[in-house]
Amino acid sequence: WLSWFAVWPDYQGQGIGKWLLAEICKTARVKGYRKIFIETYRHATFSRAVEFYQRQGFRQVGSVEQFLPDKSDMLVFMLDTGTD
């Protein structure tokens, strides 16, 4: 389980998040993990995160409706690591 992480706004757009996520995926493959799941939210605050994960190959595989106090949904994304 990897808890919350983010790239400070001043450093976004420089490839840091992409590099971090690639390292996480590489470590998962080495350890034999077949899938990586990410939770985020259908909320304006997280819209850039949703787009980022989709660009990195994650696809939405589930949701929990009205998860946040403001009734925003939790979104669950998955990436197959390619490990058999």
C-alpha cells in the first residue's frame, strides 16, 4: 500500500510524477505484482490527477458513489503490469 503522494504544484509538468509512477510500476513488476490500483475522486480538485493516470495507461475499473462528504464519487483505476 502506497499512501497519498503528489508533486508540489511548482514542479508539476516537469515529468516528476511520470517518473515516480514509472518507478512504482517497475518495482511492482519486479516483485511480481500483476495489477496496480489507484483511488482518486470525481471532483474538480482531482481532475488533473484523473487525466494524468489515464495518460499513463490506467483505466477506470470501478467507483464508489457519493464517497466524499460533498457526495463526489471515488474512482478506482487499474494498470496491468504485464507480469504473468
